[in-house]
Amino acid sequence: MTPRVSVIIPTYNNAHFIAQAIESVLAQSFDSYEVIVIDDGSTDDTHELVGRFGAPVRYEKQANAGVSAARNHGINVARGDLVVFLDADDTFYPDKLARQSAMFDADAKLGVVNSGWDIVSESGDMLRERRPWEETPRLDLLAWLTWKPVFPGALMVRHDWLVTVGGFDTNFSQAEDVDLVLRLSLAGAKAAWLHEPTATYRQHAGNAMNNALAQARGIYAVLEKFFNLPGLPRRIVKREPWVKHYTYLWAAWYLYQAGHRDAVIEFLHHTFQHTRHEADVLVAHWAGQFVRHSARAGAGHEETISMLPLFKQAAGVSDEHWPDVEQVLTWWLGVWWYYQDERYEQAARQLGTFADLDRPRLIETAQRCLLISPLSISARQINRFWSDALSQGLMGAEQRHDRTMFHLSGFAHHVWARRWWSACVALGWSVGTSWHPRSWPAWLRFMRTALVYYLGQPRRGK
């Protein structure tokens, strides 16, 4: 009987983990599958260990040629019309095959089903969850390019589509999964989310993701290849600078986590090619994106504060100008972060530590922070900030019209991120607080700062 799903497990000297991977497949609640282990030239006892499982597991050996070649070998010998990939150090949850194959049953046009995954330690303890559909609800070509929500163990792909695009590109040993899904999407493979985790990704000293520099450069190479493909849709070609800009920012953050300080500067320099920002505004933009990535990884904003000297070096900000730039960033990370996280008591305490700022500088700093923030800012948070600033004497009653500027900045922030309902609310507050003729200078200050900031920034999308 022909199996419905082919489970392909490439392995190279992973005998200490592979049994758990195979057992997680054999424990599936779905029974129409085959397990194909592709041994990519292992020199340990992988062959003997896999042999203990007997008939449910097919064993194929090849000369060492890399993970992409091993997966392609599996695709070539697979009999199922659906294919999943499981690295030898990862595992599946028991309902993965049943839940994802059911989505293909319900929609004959589907080519790819993606899901979430959990990141675990070497011993299998939970570290953090990955629920990428929260960032990118749709899985079209632009979403794959922008967010790259790819983990091979989370995917299920129709075998016919894998054959159509030629499987994995063996020129890539890193980010080969990103390259695959981009080509699948470009070829027309429809993709959908299963809104639950289906696999675990094991972090340990030996896996590929720990080779941060190679991973970052691999993604760089994949994007260069993709944007040089003939026949790309015009809307995708126009997004090339934006996609590259935010990808390189992610790579810089990722490299900082791995301790590659020189490489961080290299990738930050790549972003200069895709923006018209002045250096000080660009540094603020970097900080906002680094906080966003840190939050996704479960880290606090304090980490980004420690990176400010590296930003100064990468952007080439002069020693004379740097104190002003650093003040804006420190104020946002030390104050606005807490308002955005709705930790209002802590926000008020932090606000009080900046009592030595003169009022014009405080207003300018707060507005710039509203513009650079990667997080959504509500009218309630702005009003709470204003109330605290008044009660602490940081703002005077005569400056009440400046609240209009803050709501206008919030409005611009939401429009830029296409949060239309939030933008309408912010605009309503802007109009409601600007009924007095003395509010017009606040509108002018908003226009001066916001236009300079947004005209230089790569356009964000959904």
C-alpha cells in the first residue's frame, strides 16, 4: 500500500539524537506514512542504530554531500504524495501528520502547509515558542520574503511541487529552506497556516543554527540569488530594497547574539544601501528593530541599551553629536518601553529620572521615540504619559496643546504600519486636543519631525 506521507530524515553523525526523532514519527496518530533516513556519509554508529527499528524505517546511505543533497535524495525515493522533513536532532508532536495532511484533504490546491514549532534545550526542556502566524497571517511570496517563517520540521509539502521546483539548491548549506519556500511560492504553490506547533527544534552546540555567521551570510546569498531570478513580479522587484534592509537588520541582531561584533557592523553597513536616513535617525531605526527581535526571542530591551556603542561605531556618528542621539535612544528604551508594555507605575518612576531634561528637549525626545518605536502605541498610553509628565512637573499646563503633536505622531506611526483602526483613533484624539488656535505650532512641529523621519525610511508593509 502506498503511503500518504513520506518522512525524510537527513542525518550526519547524529546517532545520539536520531532514535528520538524516529520514535516521534512512529508515535504518530496517523498511520499512512513511510520513514526514510538518508545517511549523509556518517562515520558513527548511525547505521546500526537505525537498523534496530526494522521494516518501518528505510535506510539510504550516500557519500557526504550536505543536507540539501540528502533531502533531495529522500525526495527522489519518496513514495508519498506529501513530504515532511525532520532533522535528526528534532522531533515531531504526535498529531503533526494527521493535522497537516487533513488540511491538504480539505483543499486540493494547497501546495504547502506551515505551522509553529517549539524551541527546546539539548535535554528537551522547553525554551520558547515560535508562533509566526502572529506576525504574518498570510503566506504569500512577500510574506515569505519579509518574515522568512521557515523551519523545515514545521512544513508539509506536496511531492509534486518539490519535483517541479527541483528540490533544494545544493549550493546552499545554510538558509536552503528559505530558498526552497521562495521558489515554491514564486512557482505558484499555495500555502496556508496550521495554527499550532507540530515539531520541536533542539538547540545544542552541534546544530547549524549555532553557526550564526554562516547562517547570516547564507540568507544574504539566498536573497541575492532570488532577486536576480528572471521574471520576478514587478511588485516584488520594487520591494527588494525594503526586504534586504530588514533582513540585514535581523542578521545583525542575530550575529550580536552569537558574539560576532565585527560581523554586526558589516551587516549594519549593508542597511546604508537601502535608506536615505541621516546617521542619527538610522541608529534610532536600528535600535527599534533590535528591540523587536529581542522581544520575539524573550529578551528585554536592556540588551539593546548595551548595544548603543556598537551602533555609534557602525553609523559613524561623531563624538560631538553622539550624546544627543544616545539621549533619545536611552529615553525611549528607559521610558517609552514601559508605557508601551503598560507597566505604568514603572514607567512613571523611569520618567522621573529624566527630570533634568528641559521641556523643549523632552517634547522633541518623546516625539522622536513615538516615531521610531517598532511597537504599536495606543492613545491611552500617550495620555498616560502626558498625565504623568504633568503631575511630575515635567510639562506645564501652558503646554497642553503639545499633546496634539504626540497623538499626531501616534497617528503617523499607525499609518506607516497600516494599522488603520488605530490610526483613526489617534487622528480623533489629535483633532479633539487641537481645537484651540494655539495648537497650530504643535502641528508644525509634528510635520517638521515626522516628514523628515518617514521620507527617509524604507517602507514597512503588513
